[in-house]
Amino acid sequence: MGGPGGGLDDADGPQNTRAAFFDSYGHAEETENSAWPWHVYKVHHLGALCLERHRLGNEACVGNSYRTVVEELGAPF
């Protein structure tokens, strides 16, 4: 997931949030049971990214953030 205005890879935020997640949950194996915490983290991050884009007045990217959240919530897990 990434790309212009929509994914985790293009965030300008600090990396310590991501590191804190993995410090708490660890790097799980790619299993059905491990997918849920990762999806929760991604949607949480995307929500924060959307709020920051709104705060900065970047309305086009706000829409991209919402679409990415919808895609993530529809992802199989």
C-alpha cells in the first residue's frame, strides 16, 4: 500500500510510532491471526494521516486517505 497521497509509504510523520507498534506487537509471521493487529495499525495510521492532511488544507489528499482506509477495511483478514 503506498503511492501518491494515499498510503503508509508517503507519510512524513515520525517513524517512532511504527517502531513502537512493532516493539509492542513484534514482527508477526504472515498468518491469518497476525493480520488483524497490522490492519488495525494501518487504519489508525491512515486516520492520523487524513487528519494531518486536513489540518494542512490538502483536501485532495484527504479524499485519497479516505479511499485508502475504505480499501484497507475491505481487505481480507
